[in-house]
Amino acid sequence: MFRQATLSIALGYLLVSVSAFPHVPTSFVLVGDSTTANGYAFGGWGNGFCGSTNVTALTPSSLAPNTPCINTAKNGATTGSFVADGSWNKSIAFIQAEVAKGRRTLVTIQFGHNDMKIAPPESMGANITIMVNQIRALGAEPVLVTSLTRRTFFDNGTIQDLLGPWADETILISQQQQTHLLDLHAHSITYVEAIGPDAAHRLNRSPDDDTHLNENGTIVFGRMLADLMDESFPHQLPIIPNPGLT
């Protein structure tokens, strides 16, 4: 009897959850550097957003079942190198394929960690503007994402924010191009300052790596990205609620 009642409750919850999702089929394509990329060799938030079926590190998805989530982000990429090495052409091919299926296709763009090493923010902004226009020409929707913070702290417990100008440039381009914006930079700073350096460093891929994420890190920040996406597109996207992490 208890098992039957539990099963009924679970099925009821599943039906309510599924019925709450929009009827418009939706796909996601992720573009960016290693802080977006899938896989724990790269250490991005992508696994925590898309989910992973890796047998060594199964990560639950933030999305409804059977929602395509294609992560084309690349380790070490800048907005310039991503185009030059052909990665952007691969992203375009995936975008075209999803749009051709009649699916609403959202394309996230997050750069900055590597662009800051070689060029001023305006250079990154110009490249992102080109990407935005090309995404729209394909019939998809660009969603700009500010850089995930590094977890490097001053002695007073605040973040040493060297990425700020590149995050600000992303915000500026979003305003100029009138795109959706997910301010992951600001929200991730608020979060890691709230939990403190010790807890924040437990999200590091390795003890001295304040940039990339371990499994717990990708779950935390993938969920954060999903929540920001849900706020930006209220009641429109197949994002599964997770009250324990939100």
C-alpha cells in the first residue's frame, strides 16, 4: 500500500511537472570557453546545465527530459580564436540543424576569461556583436552571459574581480543589440562571497585552480545559469525547478 501511494504521488508530480513545460519545442546551443565547456577536464558549468551521462560523473540536467542541449564551448577559446579555428562554424551547423527541426533555439555566448589576456574589452564586444547578428540571421535567439567569476579572494573575503570590464562589455553589447542577458558574473560573485573562500575553493577543479569547476561546482553554477535563464524567459522554457539548489 505504501509503495503504491508513493508511486502515485511520484507519478502525479511528474505529470504536473511535465504539463508545466511549454509546448514550443526548445533547444540550447552553448558557445564559450572552458568555463562553459562540458567535461571535468575542462571545468565549466555546461554539465550542470545540460546534464551529463558520463559513467564516472553522472550530473543531473537542469532541463526537461529530451531537451537538446549542445555544448560547443572550447577550452582556451577567445572570441577570435573560436572563429579562426572553425569552432564557430561547428556551432553554426548545430544551430542550423535545430532551427531546421522547427525548434526554438537559444544560443548562449560567454567569453572573457581568455579574451582579457590578449585584447581590450571592446575587441571582444565587436566579435560578440558579429556572433549575435549571425545567430539571428539563422533564426535563433542569442543569449549573452557574463563571465563566471574566478574564486580568488582578498584577505577581507571579497573577490579580486579582474573580469569586471569584460563582463561590463558583455552587458553593453546586450543593451546595444537588445538581447537577453544572464549576469552570471555578478550572481556568482555574490554567491562565492556569501559562502566564503573555504567553501568556494571546494568547488575548484583542483586545489589551486580558482577558475575551473569540479563536479559540485558545475552543479552549483549550472543550476545558477538555469535559474537566471528561467527568470529571463519566465514560464517559457523547459527548465526543471530545483528548490534545493535555487
